[in-house]
Amino acid sequence: MPYLVKKGERTGEVMYIRNILIFFLFFLLVCNGLVTIFAEKISLEKEGKSIDFISVTGMVDRMENGELAVILVEELESEFVVNTSDIDTKLARDVWVDLIIVGKEIKELTINVEKTQEREKEIKELMKGIKEEMD
């Protein structure tokens, strides 16, 4: 007798495999960026120059003309303007991003989904509290 799959039984397996693939793609993209930075660092060090980089988290404060994203980095007390056509990542207001900065230039930018969702949840809870106080 053939084994019949019940509806929803394989969904968990498919989601697990999907999540693993997403993790490895993310890991591959991050590693690719780091390899590029370290290769650049080694190249400059061979020439007698040094390169310093920093990894920080920032937030997209606003979008200007749909082309420019203004990213605030509280840790550095700085703002960076990124032309959205220069990156593969789709940015929007209030999205948190992880940045690798070399000198004063962003070399790598990835969306920090976890922090973005965490902050959205905090804001919704604060708004709910304010609405309850007003009623």
C-alpha cells in the first residue's frame, strides 16, 4: 500500500529546508563581503598602507526622492547617504541595517531583519499603550 502524505505533514520539512537555504545564502553574502574587505586590507598593507574598518548597526531614517537612503548610525554619531541604485538591497524607512564601514565609506550593507522586527514590535506595543491611556 503506498504511503499517503496527509495535508500539512510535509510543510514542516519544507519550511526547515527553506530556512536552511536562506541561512546559507545570507552566510554566503556576508562572507563574500568580508572576504572582499580583507583582500583589500591585505593589498593595502602590502603597499605599506593600512585600512581600518568597523561593523555597526544603523537605521534608515528617511528616503529622499526614492533614490537616496539616509542611514543614521548612533554609535558613530554619523549619517550616511546611500544611493539605492548602487546596492542590491531594497531599503525603506525605519529598516535597521548592518554596515561595514571602511574609512568613511560603506563597503557592505545588509538588512538586520531581527532588529527591524523587534523595533516594530516595541513601537506597536508603545502605540497600544498610548491608545489605552487615551481611552
